[in-house]
Amino acid sequence: MITTTQLASLTENSIQPVNKQCLSDGTLFLTFPRAAFGTLILTLPPRDSDRMVVFHLGEKLDTTGRIDRTPPGTIRYRRIVQAIQAGQAACRLCIPPDERNTGPAAIKMPAEVGEVFPFRYAEIEDANSLSIDSVHQIAVWYPFDDNAAHFESSSDTLNAVWDICKYTIKATTFCGVYIDGDRERIPYEGDAYINQLGHYCVDHEYDFARHSHEYMLQYPTWPTEWHLHSVMMAWADYLYSGETKSLHTFYDVLRAKTLIDFARDDGLISTYKDLRTPEMADRLEAHFGNGIIKKNIRDLVDWPPGSFTDGGTGERDNHEMLPVNTVVNAFHAHALHMMALIAKAVGKMNDHHFFEQQAKRVTSRINAVLFDKAQGIYIDGEGSTHASMHSNMFMLAFGLVPQDRKQSVLAFVKSRDMACSVYGSQHLLDALYANGEADHALALMTAKHDRSWWNMIQTGSTMTLEAWDLRYKNNLDWNHAWGAAPANIIPRHVLGVQPLNPGFSEIIINPQPASLTYAKGKVPTPHGAVEVELHNDAGKKTFELHAKTPSKCTAHIRVAARYLTDRNTNITLNGKTVIV
């Protein structure tokens, strides 16, 4: 694999149990602070003979308070029998490999670390006879600075959501590449984009995301939008880190990832084979042959589409899948715009102008062909009469909706509540905050129904779930970072800290607290942390914002009029009063 970064080694972290119980059947029951990918190490007095020890590891408890030995979905449980040899005083539990997540496409654990398993609970049978001195969870993850980022607010629910999402980003780095969860351990671009943004916002770490992105450029997956996500990941890497080497190295690959070679005469794209002209097929064959684009490419929109649920409609909001798909073309227009920025960053000005013009052309065509004027919303594709939330939220998220259409499109999106998956929630929340709908976005992040992050916490998981609930995806896992969107949404939108120029040479601080009366946080950048504290009291008609930024950054503070009009304000930047 070609890569422009050299990653640090994975770390092993010894974690003590927070609770130990000797059960009536002689079993030692252990509870650790959180689930982690790793193994166990125990110390015990050596004996003259070999012993066989039975271990149970799991993520979930059953109704009796023991480890659930038949958990639903892909929630993890494992029974392991291991020999402790005569004279052995320390035992490291060897995790047997799983056939599914150690297959050809899966990321393998380094030999020096060995196989790992996600667990929070452990049981060791016949513990009394073993005379165990100590037991530790050995958690594996990429080096992580727990103090690099911080968030607290007046909402206990939002604080808990932040906490589970931040930890998920940390814990799921155990493979050295962003993966989709323990069931497959395969890198997927759409998952990785959410991982990437979250990682930037919880630690001052940029190499890991770039390494993962470059891996996926060379080992892509099948969804149409995932190819387009690669362009978005490339731009995000440059915007947050300021590094251009990767853009130069993979420029031609990124150009193909815009899927411009699928475009028909008017600029709109379709991955349907029946719509490919001979000229288009010739252009695409080179991409298929060298593996830049998968031959089995097909549109996703959202996941699952319905096949994993018990008679449900899936997470697409009944999106009508047609050859010319509104969601796919929204992604295409956005990727073209990102590619124009990338071309400019590497000095290819002819390409810059070409991609910028093509982005405008595709956007114009979407708005001409895929908008229902009578309803004031976007339909799902050419020839459709149905409108899903997805066809409208992605248009909003990517800034493709003309100003005179925003009111009706926003109203429709808000009426659909959380009619998307945990993946879709990333773009839904981006769309809402980008269009001044902070109240609705905050309500979704702090909701307590079964399509919420609070529901994930209430299930007992300490990492975000693959889906909102088992009823929406009956093979879900409990360790999927594509469900951790608030890890980046809270710093980028609630606190409002984002890079305005590549590498954070300029920063925008545009907080949107909505009904939060208090919020305080620390957001990492390559130059140091940005600190934000705000007090927002509509009843007392006061608004305070105090920000601190690194000396190498130029900061621009923006505050929406709703927090300033008829209020007493106190806004400071690095101790100096700012007028906004």
C-alpha cells in the first residue's frame, strides 16, 4: 500500500475492574469501566501442574446480571478455555480469531499485539481454586490524548452523548485503520468520514485519518456515495491538517473518485449499466481495471435499506431508487466542488476552473430536474413522485438549495424527525446547523426515544451502536463509530469551532447553543487548543462568549442575531472585548 504517513504503534493500556464479585458458584465476575477491544491479563500463584481455565467475555448483561451468553445481533460474547502451564504466574488470555472479521478484506491485528475482543464484562470460572492475585483488561487503541478535547453543558443528556461518542472514536482505533465495527473490521469510506471528523475534534491527530483515507483509495468499497466520500475526506484532511502531500500523490485517483466519468451529457450521473454509452464504458473500464472504482458499484442512500429489519422499511425513508438518483447527484455536485478546491490547492488552475464550472452545472441541473415546485421539495430521482428526507437533507447539507427554496425544504426535513440511520444523522445535523436550525438539531441529539443516542446509552453500551436500535437492524453491533456523529457535531456547531483556512491558520468561532444556557469546551487544532465558554440566558436577556485561541491562529467570531438582539452581550477573544 502507498501511504504518505508513518503511524505510531498501537498502545496496550492496563485497566483495573471497577467491580469484582465472587459469585456463589465460585465464578469471579468482573466489570470494567467501559467496553474495549483487548484481552485479559491475570496473575496468580504458580503451581506444579497444568490447569485449564474457563473465561467468559461479553459486552452485554442478561436479565440476571450475568454476561449474556446468547446476545442478539452481533453483540459480542465469547467462551474461551485456556491452559495455564505449571510454574506459570501470569496469564494473558489468547483470543481465538473470528472467521468473519479476519477474512481477506478485514484489517488484521499486528502480530505483536495479537487478536482482540470487545468486552466490558468478564467471568472466570472456579476462581477460588485459582487464588487470583489481580486481573486487568488490556485495552488496545492508537495513542490518544484524553485531555486534548473537552465538553460540558447545561444538558446532562448532551454531556452523556458527547462522552459515549468521544470514547467510541478512541476505542475503535484498535486496528490502526478506521473500520466499520467488529463484525467485519473492514474500512468503509462513508463510515470513515464520520470517524475522521470525530477524531479531529477529540484529539490533535491527523495522520491516522490520512492513513485510513489512503488505504481506502487503494482498497475501495462498493457504494456509489462512498467513492464520493473519498474526495470529501481528502479535502477534510487538507482543511484540518494543512498537509498537501497526499493531495499531490493521489490527485488522479481523487479525480476519478468524483465519478465524473459516469456523467451523461447534462452532467448528472448514474451508475446503472444500461445507461452507459460506449464512450463512457471505455473511460470507466480503466478505473474498474485498476481498482479505483469497484465494478459492482451501486447506490446506497442509507443503510440498512430494509432487508435487515423485521418487515420494516429500513433507513431510507422509503427513498425511491431510480437510475438518476437525487442523493447520488447531490454528493456528485459536492465532490466536484471539493475537487475544484483540491485542484487549486495543488496548483492545477485549469482543473480548478473546470471542476468549479462542472459543480455549478450539476447543481443547476439538479435544481431544474429533481425539484417538485408544487410541493417545494426535492424528489428522489428523475421520474419519481416520492420525496424522502434524504433527497432534501443532503441538498441542504451540501449548500445546493437556492435561498428561495430553503424554507419549504427545511420544513419538510424537520417534519421527518430522525428518519435516517446513524450514518445519515451526520449529514442531517450538518444540514440543520448550516441553515440556522440549531434548536431542532439539539432536540435530535438530546432526544430519548429509540432513535437517539440516549437510547444507545440506555441499552448498556459504552460505545455507539451500528443502528438506532435492534429493531431497526437485527444484526447490529455495539462498537460502530459511524454512530458517533456528535463527537464532531458538538465541537463544530454547538461550540462552533471550525478551520476557515487549511491547517487552522484562520479559525471561525460561530457557536449555536440553541436552548443551552451554558456550554464550555476545548477543541484541538494543529497549533494548540481553542477554548470556548458561553452563557446564554434568554430570560435574563444576556449572552456571554469567551474564546481563547493559539497565537498562530487568526480567529473570527460570528454570533447569530438571535443571541444578540435585545440582549446584554459580553464577547471576548483572548481577553479582549470583541464587537460582532
